[in-house]
Amino acid sequence: MASVAIEVLVSFASLSCIVLCVVLKLPQIAAIWSSKSAKGVSLQSTLLEWFCYAVMMCYHFVNEYPLSTYAEYLFLNIQDLALVLIILYFQDRLGLEALLYITGYFIIVSVLSTSLAVAKIMINFVLPMSMASKLIQLRALWTSRDASSVSPTTWFIAFYSCVARIFTTIVETGDIPVLVDYSVATLLNAAILFSVIFLKINRERSSCKLKIAVKPVKVSKRLYMPQCNKTNMLFKNPCTIFIIGNCYIQLLP
């Protein structure tokens, strides 16, 4: 009974990872496109992440692991390609640079997917490169202090996917390097997620305070003008001046 429950949980975790990773980067792409800016999103971080996804995909493939344990990497590689291109587009760098990145990617994938020895060597670099990727993204966020182009949805899905993959890796393969990579990635994804949420809330609060500070104060003319008008009309009336003059004379000794 327990083994059946574990199999159901593994199947659900794997399926949810695959389904969510199909759309993982789409909220981020949409956020950049709507803001017309890639500010706060690091190109270096995205390139390193793209390379790590390629290594993980090829490593699982050459080891003949079940497709359910790594199918999401197929979609993540495609989405990171699109994300790199859209970042380059809004940085006015789309052209030869993009062509070099794409060519380099296909060379790396072709080598890793045909050589188990190279894949086993490169998997040891995934952890430090994945850490570097996320630390660079954290630095970019706190340097710019602007998360308007960064999607919290993307980072929440990334956090959940890593947690789910820790469970599936323990049950299905027990691969220690992969398990360590997922564990560290979980912590760093959580750090980025909370940073994005904090910076967005802080920006909204600052915007509200600024609107209150510059709000114009409307002075009603009714509070002041009628009294001034009545006074002016009072002294412009000849009869009124005559009466006031007689009263003043009678008060003289």
C-alpha cells in the first residue's frame, strides 16, 4: 500500500513538473515584453542557466534515465533560448551575438548527448554554475532594486519544480550530484522569489508615498473671497461712508 502511494506521488510530482515547466519562462517573457525592458533580468545569469539545463538534459539522456525524470528540460531549453533572444532584443544586441550563442549551444548539446564520459564530467560543473547563475540574478536585482521586469510566477514555479525533483530523484534514481544540485537550487530560487516580492512591494509603497506627497491642495475661494467682496462693497457705498463719518464725529470730545 505504501509503495503504491509513493508511486502515485512520484507520478504526480513528475507530471506537475513537466506541465509547469512547459510554461515556466512564459510569465518572465511576458513581463519583459509588457514593460519593454529587461531591467533586473541578467543576461549572464540566463546564459549560465541555459547551459546548466543543456547539461542536465544530456546527462539524463546518455544515462538512459526515465524520460519522466527529465522531460521538463526539453521545454526549459527552448524557453531559455527565447528568453535570451528577447533580452538581447531589448538591449539592442540581437544579431551576430545571438547567432554565436545559438551555435555554441548546439555544439555543446551534440557533444554531451553522444559522450557519457563528457556528460559525467560536466555534471560536476552544473552545481557551481547553477549557483553562480542565481547569485548573479540576485546581484542584478539588488543592484538595480527594480523587479518590474522580473516575474515572481516564474521563480515560484522554479522553486516548486526543484522541491518536486528532490523527491522524484530520491525515489527513482538516487543520483547524489543531481540531488545536491536540486537542493541548492531550491534555496537560491526561494531567495530570488522573496527578493522579487520584497522589491515589488517596496516599489509600490514608494510610489504611493510619492503620489501623496505631490498631491495638490485645493483652496476653496468660498472661504475667503466672499468676505473680501463684502468689505469692498461696504466701503464703496456712499451712504455707508456718511453714516460711519457721523458716528465718528459724535464720539469726538
